Amino acid sequence: MKNFVEELTWRGMIHTMMPGTEEQLMKEPTAAYVGIDPTADSLHIGHLVSIMMLKHFQNCGHKPYALIGGATGMIGDPSMKNAERNLLSLETLRHNQECIKKQLSRFLDFDSDKENAAVLVNNYDWMKDYGFLDFIRDIGKHITVNYMMAKDSVQKRLSGEAREGLSFTEFSYQLLQGYDFLYLNKHNNCKLQMGGSDQWGNITTGTELIRRITGNEAYALTCPLITKADGGKFGKTEKGNVWLDANYTSPYTFYQFWMNVSDEDAQKYIKIFTMLDKQTIDAAVEAHLAEPHKRELQKLLAKEITIMVHGQEEWEKAVEASGILFGNSTQEALKKLDEKTFLAVFDGVPQYELPADKLGTNILDLLAVDTNIFPSKGECRKMVAANGLSINKEKFTDANGVLGEDKLINGKYILVQKGKKNYFILKFN
């Protein structure tokens, strides 16, 4: 067995750890779990730290459990939240769970016959038939209100930092999460719960329940909440979350997110979000510091994590698509892009919708009359004469020329480039 705590320590992935945790993990192969609320049918990169903890855990010879919170997801965790979340139907939760399992399979080995194969569990399965009276009699009597009130997550909601107070439903969340740990400890010999540092209060409620009810050993380990060097929230863009599902965030957009992180963040993220060893990372950081303008560290980070989430082929497509926007490219390369990647590459570029019969129109009319890409035909003619107009990344030099069907990308788009940096998309319906 590799030393899991040592591995996470040099990667900067440990925030708080209960005494005895490292000793337990070095003594014997151990089972641990991370909880994931299935509030969407895709994970986003905010989940990646916990998932990487499970991946390292399995890599070090231990047994990882991914707990899908089918029951707790119906309630919502008050930790670091300012308002109560919407409650989801059972049908929606089941759908989300199936999608999440598929994504987790890219990180964890669920299928091998090894003793430390990963296991997916769902707390709805042991909560659905547990009556309220039985629960408060069996579990509630072991944890005092004083103990629950002292938790940071509860205090923040009660102190006026949040506008809406705290419902009893949410107040009960830590008891339910604590019971999850107790259940897994009893039935799966699970001795460790891991999560983000905002989960420390909920996790330690579980260790306390286990200690009081069974006297068994139980441990807690949390990782820091990831931030950006500029203080901004990690994983959020102007358009919201960066999702692992390609239908919500295209592989190209996903790749570009990592390519665009700062030098400081790249040095931190490459330890957290890749499986590269210390020697490789140290060498990459050193090379990057010598020639930061080449952004080789960002390229390595983006490569490793895009392949892990989307596969080698999607990474290669993302690199090729990046070359189209930022380097010299050809019409042939442009036409190889699927529609989703094409639109992701040119996200934010002005689009003009035109009827299909406008194909075959003179270029000057198309760009200065049917659209306002140029203020006049004269301006367009000058740009053509100066070799400054490109259609689908190829120079267009005939002021009397037309654009035919052979120019269409994905059967509907034509990319117009005015000068070096001004792009426009013509969409023919």
C-alpha cells in the first residue's frame, strides 16, 4: 500500500484530519466514502477534488465508496448555502444517479474483481423504509441539540448572514449524513469519510454517532475548498458551472477552461487534478517558470484532465480546434469540426441568419447589404483588394465572387474573417 496521507499532503489536498487517520490507513486496507448529492444529472469540476481523493484512495490500495445522496438530496445540505435548495422528485434523482455513476466510472474502477473495487451506494436504499419515529428514537437521542447547534454550517445560517434562516428539514441534515456513516460503518466496515472542508461538521457528527452507538473506530479527512489566485470562485465562468457532461460543457470549452488558468493556479491545480507523480510535476513547473509565455504547464494540465474526463480523441479534437482560432489553420481543418465544437470555438462571435437562397449572392452584397459586416460595398471591396478578407480561414480575393454550397460548414455555416481578429458567422437556413 502507498501512503495515502503522504500522497495527498504533497498535492495540497488535506485541510483537516482526525488523529489516528494516517495510522489506520497504514495498518490495513481501509474503506472510505465521499458523498455526492445528485442535484443535477452531471457532475461539475467543483466535484473533482472529492473524486480525485477517491481515485488516489483506490490507487493507494484502499476501497472507495461513492455515496449518492438519494435521500439527503431530497433535503439539501445547509453547509455554506444562503438559502434552502429546491427539493427533487424521486424520478429525477434516479436519473441523475445513473448519469453520475457513468461519469464516476472514468475515474474509479467499479468492475474489476480486486478487493478494492469501487462501490456505488445510495442512501435512499436504507432511508426509504426508516420511519420518522424510529429514526428519532434510534438516532436522534444520541446527538444533543447543543452539539448540532455548535456546527459552523448551522451558526452561519442562524447568525443573520443568510436572509432565510434555517428550516428544521435542513437542520436535520447532519443527523442524516451522520447516519449514513454509521450505516456504512456497520454494514461495509467503512472507517473513513472524506469531503470538502465545509463538510467537517457533518462528517464529525457521523464519527460521534459511531462512537456513541457502536464504539467502533471512525475517522474524518477533508480537503481545502479550491479557490483561484485572484480570489474568484473556482469552477465558475460567466456562463456558470463547468460540467463534466459534454452536452453541457463541450470538450473544447472544458479544455479551454484549464488552458486559461493563471500560472499560479496551474501550479496548484496540476497537483490536485492529475495523477502525474511529483517528479514529473516538479520538472514541468520548473520548465514552465523558465519559459512561462509558452504556457506548457497549462497545456499539460488541460491534456491530462481532458483525457481523464472525455478521452484521448476529444482532447486531440480540442487541441486541433484551438489551433483553428489561435493559429494558422485551413478550411479543411475547419470543416472537420462537428457543429457543437465549431460553435464552441467561435462562441460569442456575431451570427447572421440568412435564407438558403442567398447562397450564390455576390460577396459585396452579402457582406455589406444582406449583413452589416461592412458598412458599405466600397469598404468591403477595399478589404478584398488588400487581402484582408478570409472565408473559412482562406483568403478571398475576388470582389465579384460568390459563396456556394461547397463553402458550407456542417451544411449551414460560413466563417467570415475581417482583418486578423474580427470573426463573423453566416448561418444559412
